[in-house]
Amino acid sequence: MSSALAKVENLVEKGGNHQVVTANPEILYSALQDSELNQIIEQASLVTADGIGVVWAASRVGTPVPERVTGIDLMSNILARAAQKGWPCFFLGGAPEKAASGTQPTIPSVAEEAAVRLKRLYPGLQVVGTAHGYFNELQQAELDMQIAAAKPRLLFVGLGAPRQEKWIKMYLQRTPLPDLLAMGIGGSMDVFAG
Ligand code: UDP
């Protein structure tokens, strides 16, 4: 975890666009048959062993890694660092807001609720934007504009694997932002949102 975190810090400070993959067994197993996903993993700036099975397998094939680094733990540590360093963050993914109905008040989107709670947990954290993860192609263009206008340095994407990994790869190719580190986080935002 400490070397993964140091690597993230180095990538953010060096600049440029970077993809972080937390490789769990499902992702790695899919990559055996999915050459696009396999290429994403090979080209990522940082890949962590997300699961004890991956740590075990890495040593079996002769490329041991020191420990398990899960997506949710890495994200938590990156956010703590982001709060200290002033790196602006954008959260994408999870369920949209639910409008008020009857006696039920409006329920904020998962990403918004996660942002509120994470700002409490990491004082000083700058969340420059949030968006839910259920968008069509037309809304995709709006989302691109929303992210570009918010100018994050870190983009956390929770669309489920491997869709989020593929989305990030494509997004980093078209984004006008020159310095962006993006990471797939699966359902972590649901956890942070409670
Ligand atoms: N999700 C989304 N858009 C979609 C499908 C899924 O934003 O079109 C979100 C979903 O709400 C959940 C996350 O992606 O927050 C997927 O979580 P899951 O636990 O299935 O992913 P995993 O951690 O297994 O990759």
C-alpha cells in the first residue's frame, strides 16, 4: 500500500494522464479472454493486487507482490493524500438522485452522498464534481463537458468492472485535461455513501 500510494503521488505530481487498475480475480480472469481488457492492464500506470488470491497467484508465477491492495483501501488512502495536497477530485458512478415522492424526501445520488461523507472524513478534501453512472451516449457528451469544466486531478469511476476500466481508457484518450489520474472503484462509492 505504501509503495502504491507513493507511486500515485509521483504520477499526480509528474502530471500527464494515468490509469490505475486494482486487479481483482474477476478482472484478471476476464482479461484471459478479453484482449482489450488485457491491454488496459498492461498499459496502466499502476496495477495493484486486489485480493489475497491475486497475491498468491503472483508469487506462484514468480512475480511476487508484497501485499493485497484493494480498491476501497487504496481510494481511502489516496483521498487522505488528496486532502493534504489539495488535489481536486471528481466522483463518477452509482445510482442517480431519487426525486421526492409522497412523504419520501429527495435522496441524493450515491456519488453526492459519498462526497458529503468523505469531505467530513477527510477535512480539506476538494470534490469538484459528482455524476451518477447511468448515462446514455447523448448524456455522455454532457458528462465530458462537466468533467472538463470541473478540472479534477483525480477521477474515481464506479461503473462496475470491466466497464469502468474500458470507459477510463477511452475517456483518457479524449479528455482535454492534461493531468488526470483515473481509477476504477467498482461499488466503493456505495460503501462510502453508507
Ligand atoms: N453502476 C453504474 N452504472 C451502471 C452499472 C453500475 O454506475 O451502468 C454502478 C453501480 O451503481 C455500483 C457499481 O457501478 O455502484 C458497481 O458495483 P459492483 O459492486 O457491481 O462492482 P464491482 O465492485 O464488483 O466491480
